[in-house]
Amino acid sequence: MVQSKVHQSFGVYGLIVQGEQLAVVKKTDGPYKNRFDLPGGQLEPGEILENALNREIEEETGLLVKVSQQLGTTSFHYPWHYLDFVENQHIAVFYHVLQYTGQIQAQVPDFIGQDVTGALFVNLRDISASNASPLVLKAKQYLTTGHFDVTATQLNHWQVLD
């Protein structure tokens, strides 16, 4: 049996919009290190999607989700050298956060497993392939077109920023 060299990750992510701005987090680890990413992440054992979304957004932004709507699920596949893996397949469930409370936090508490330093709102025009994760680019596409494209994204080149 051939061992797969593809790392798989699965998570839930929220689009939080304020005017022409999208809430993003500042990543400190992983394939999106030093890029803007959407708030969200992996589920804890037994956790349902919406609870994971709410928990991750609170941990990474300080905001409390009141109402959200699932947009769809897609995946991103790209080269990434991590442990013994040479590729990554990131499966992501996207939610549009329609109502929330609180103030976005530029710095959030650090704990084991935390991979962001805080969050901020960024104007959509300032988001590009050079400073954002593929998830943020998918969110920008949805926000500018009004259509969430569930087509998987294959990136032949991916650079982790150090």
C-alpha cells in the first residue's frame, strides 16, 4: 500500500463584513503564516459545525456570533512541505456571519494551539494573492460577485511566507 503524502485539514470559517471591509486574522503558523486568513479553524472532537465556528471566531477575533448562514463547502489543494507531507488539501466550510456583537481585537489571548495574534478589518481592495490565504481570496470573490463558487481550487505553486 502506498502511503499518501497529502496532508488533509478540515475547518469552518466565517466571513464578517463591515462596509467594504472583511475581518481577517493574522496567522503565525501553518501554510498561511504571515498572511491574512479568515477567522475559523478545526472542530474539537464531537463539536458541531456552528459551535466550532462560534468558538473559533471568539478565540481569534473577540467577536460573538449571533446569526450566521452557511454558504458552502470547497477545498484548496497546493504544495506544502510539512512533516512527511508534500501537499495539503484544505477542506473548508464557509459561513457568512450576519450578526455579531463585540469589538474586533487586534491582540487575542495566546494558548496552546492558538495560531493567530489577533484580527482586523481590511478593505477588500487591499486583499491580494500576495498577502492573503486562498480562503480570503474566495471570500473576496463571493463578496464582490454575490456568488459563492464551490469549485475546488488547485494551486500549482504556494509559498509559505517567513
